[in-house]
Amino acid sequence: MVPVAGSAYTYAFATLGELFAWIIGWDLVLEYAVGAATVANGWSGYFQSLLPKLGLHVPAVLSQPPFAYDANLGRFVGTDGIINLPAVLIVMVVTAVLVKGIQESASFNAAMVGIKVAAVLFVIIVPLLAVAAAGMLVIIGMMIMLNLVFLSMWLAVIHAIFVWLNAR
């Protein structure tokens, strides 16, 4: 009996057998681990760039990896760091959220989406307020209306083409 999950492991198990499915399963685990480490390292960089603005500092021993790639030398070189502690802590927090359950992680995901939407709205609204203060809001409104008119014309043309194609 084959599971209905639909993963690469399931497909390999059904078509190639248990050994290949086992190899592919561990390959997926390795792929996810490397991807998670890359994302955690990026988030750690963002987090560490935020800390000085808050007046905090993480020592280099606890904020850098033991080895880093030097593009000028073309090889890995040793650093002063022992562990990238912010990256480890970020992975632990995200893991704790996921272990807590799907409902909580869905709430966390909704909160993250809310933060992103708020950032996008901030980037849209603040310039509009500056434009409104400059008295150019009427011009922007006219440009938006003109774009909507052209968009509706194109939609009408596309609709007419589909109607014509369906009638054939």
C-alpha cells in the first residue's frame, strides 16, 4: 500500500523500491537542512545588523562561523567565531513554533504576512501623503484612471477574442 502524501519519497518508493526511496528521503532531509541553514544565516545577518541600532552587540566569537569563504583567496579561511549563535537561536525559535502545532504556526504565519502587508502599505501610503501635501494628488488620480480605462479596454478586447474563439 502506497501513502497518498505525494512526495518524491512516495513516488520513488512506488516506482523504484525501498532502497531508492530511502536514498531520496535522506537526500531531501539534507536538502532541507542546507536550505534552512542558508535562510537562518541570512536572518542572522539581518538580526545582527539590527542589534547596534538597539545598542546591543554580539561578540564575534558568538556571531560568526568558524570558517568563511574568502572570494579574493578562493578558499575557506578561519575566523574568530566559534558559532553563529543568532542563527542557531532563530532555528530553535522557528522549530519551537512548528513543533507547537499547525494552528500556532498558522497564526505565526498570519502575523508574518500581516507585518509584510503593513510594510508594503507603509511604502505605498507614505509617498502618497507626501504627494498629497505637494498638491499633485489630482494628477496621480487622473493617471490611475487613465490606466484603468486602458486596462478595461484590453480586457474587453481579450473577452471578445475568447467569445469569438468559443463560438467557432
